[in-house]
Amino acid sequence: MMKLSHELFTRAKKFIPGGVNSPVRAFSSVNGEPVYIASGKGSKIKDVDGNKYIDFCGSWGPLVLGHADHEVITAVQESAAKGLSFGACSPLEVEFAELFCDLVPHADMVRMVNSGTEAVMTAIRLARGVTGRNLVIKFDGCYHGHSDQLLVSAGSGLLTNSIASSKGVTDATISEVITLPYNNIEKITKIFKKYKNKIAAVIVEPVAGNMGLVPGNREFLSALRSLTKDSDSCLIFDEVITGFRFHAGPYSSLIGITPDISTFGKIIGGGMPVGAVAAKKEIMEQLAPLGDVYQAGTLSGNPIAAAAGIATLNALRNSNPYPHMEWLATVFANKVNAFATENKLPVHCRSYGGVFTIFFSSKTQLCNMDDVKTCDTEKFAAYHSYMLERGFYLSPSQFELNFVSMAHTEEEMNQAADAVLEFFDIVRSE
Ligand SMILES: Cc1ncc(COP(=O)(O)O)c(C=O)c1O
């Protein structure tokens, strides 16, 4: 029963475009209607109709400690009681910056902003300001927020023939961005040969999470590092998802590849709106007020976001939940994959650390967006609604990640895997 959710969605559609404040929440890619969430605690959420779910969306990543974590909520409450925002300097932003820079080895400095989109926008402007160049290279299937310059996709035909992935993005913007296939060293090498001295930045999700789970090959990420270094352009790692997801630090330090600039969001705000740009001092000092690259924000570094971020990062550092989350995702993936293999089903679950995606494709080597496009999205939609009915809230798209938190248990992972197998069984006998 989703009577109240349906009523809320009907009301919402009258005053909010599509009824949602972010498109993927509309459930249109899973042929459904959004569930309205009333509350969450640990690994579970409850909707307005009283249905309970084990949550694998985790607000799209930030809730690595689970919902309403005691330490985070207490930190927010204590800070909120003193005032929500001052538009002036306050102590917690200093504490946040010190802690963050301690945990992110290549960050001498950090600038807090309010979202991942804002962090990436700033990083691109910074790279252009530092290099004095315009051209930006990105990869098909990576998502970097909704700023104009990053809503550009690969066109068909010519390698450099980009197209807008949204109306309203101008031709002038498109002409300054090239979109290439992920994990393809040959194509980016060619582009560097051709445009070497024009490239301001290469931006990449080092583990792509926006086409489902597609890790960047080490050789690919190393190639990006050496190509950018050799041509004095900036390598930007977009760690909005990967930052603090696989250990208490950036993904870059796990793989030993140091980008020039990194962007963060999600986990570092513990569920509050936040983003951050980080780099070495020489680069960060180009930002206003020290440098000529302008960036600002009324609510940037506000005490509530800083408080939630500090509590989250401290908890991650002190409790190291990463082996636990990795184990949970592995338990789930192994069970799903054993069944799929045994029954020769065109589906597999890929997990890495505490994240996973079930790909409804017969292709097992999914390395880029073209590979991922082989997935059967109708099957995914049926799977999603089956799981929702069974009490498992998954990210509502084939091309997204699911997140395990510190609060999930092995029993919950087994329950979820059992429900997936039941779905497979139904599909198999159709
Ligand atoms: C890798 C990546 N970068 C940037 C963003 C944009 O972040 P936000 O939604 O906070 O603007 C996202 C959002 O999902 C993301 O996954």
C-alpha cells in the first residue's frame, strides 16, 4: 500500500516540476512512482504509509554510517541550537578543514561548498585559471553534476564531435569539452597528441558510479596522470562518490595516483548539503580572495554541514567500518552470482568495497558506457519493483550504485540476496 506516497506525489506534481527536486527520484526509469520517506534509522527507512525497507540507496552515498547516526545527529543538534548560519567565519569550518586535510594526503587546503556540482564547477574554473587554457576532457558515463560544461556527451562519428546532454547548454560551451570513452587509453592518447597545449583539465570518476559500478583500470588512471603531467594540464579526480567510501580518505591514496585537484561531496557532509575542492597550496591559493579565480557561497562552510562532516569523518577514522562493508557487499554479490552462473542467467552482480550493482546484461566485462548500455533496463525495472515490494529500497536506476552502510548486517544482506534469487526464479520460469 502506497496510498499516502501516491497522494503526496499527486500534490507535488502540481507545484514541483515532475513532482521531484532531483529527476532520478521520479522513479521514471523503473516505471514506478516515488516512495515518500518518513524516517530512517541505521540500515532501515520507513515510508509515509508505514512500509519498512532495508535501504541500499543511502541518500545516494552520504549515509555511510547509516540513517540518523547518533554522533552525527547530536553534532548537528548541538550546532543548530547555536544558530544555523552566520555568513561569517565560524569555528567548525576550521576544524573541518584541519581534519579533512589530515585525512586527504594531497590536500594542503580545502574550500567547502554546498554540493558536488558546485565543487566540480569550481575545480574546472580553477584548472582553467591555473593553466590559462579552456579545453576540458571528460568521459562518457561519468557524471559530474549539472553545470553546463559537464552536461556534454560524446557525439556519434568524429571523436571530438560533442553534443549537449541537456537543452540550454550553448554551442560555445560544448566546443570547449571533449567526451571520450572510459577506460580507453588509445583515444585519450590521440586527443592529447592533437590538443596537447590546449587542455586545461581531464576530469574523471576514478571508480565510476554513474553507469552502475565500473572501476577505472589502474593503467587507464595512470595514463591520465602521465598525459596530464606531460602537458601541464590538471588531472581532476571527482571523488564525490569515492571519497571516504573505500577507506577513511580519498580513493586516490588507495591506488597511489595523485591528482592535481579533487572534488568531494556526499560522505564528507554526513547527509547535509556539502561539497569541497582540495589540492596543493599552489593551486588552492589561486582561489579568491588570494588569487584571481573567483568562487563564493552564502552558506559555504556553514556550521551544520561542518558539524555533520566532522562527526562522520571522525567516526570513519575511529571505527574503520570498511572491511565490514566490503564483506557485506561480497556476501550479497557471491550469493547472487552463484545462482546466476548455475542457472546461466544473463545477469551478474559487481561489488567493490561496500557498493554494488546488479547488471542485467550477458556481457560480463563492462568497462565503459557502451558496454553498460547492453543492459536490459526493463528487466531492471521489474527487479526494482519486486525488491521494493519485498522491502528493499534500491537506487531506482540500472545505471546507479547501491550502497552498504556500517549499520547493515550480514543477515540483511542474505535476506536481500534471497529476494533477488526469488526474482530470478520468477523471471526464469516466465
Ligand atoms: C561523481 C559525482 N560528481 C558530482 C556529483 C554532483 O553532486 P551533487 O548532486 O551533490 O551536486 C555527483 C552526484 O551524484 C556524482 O556522483
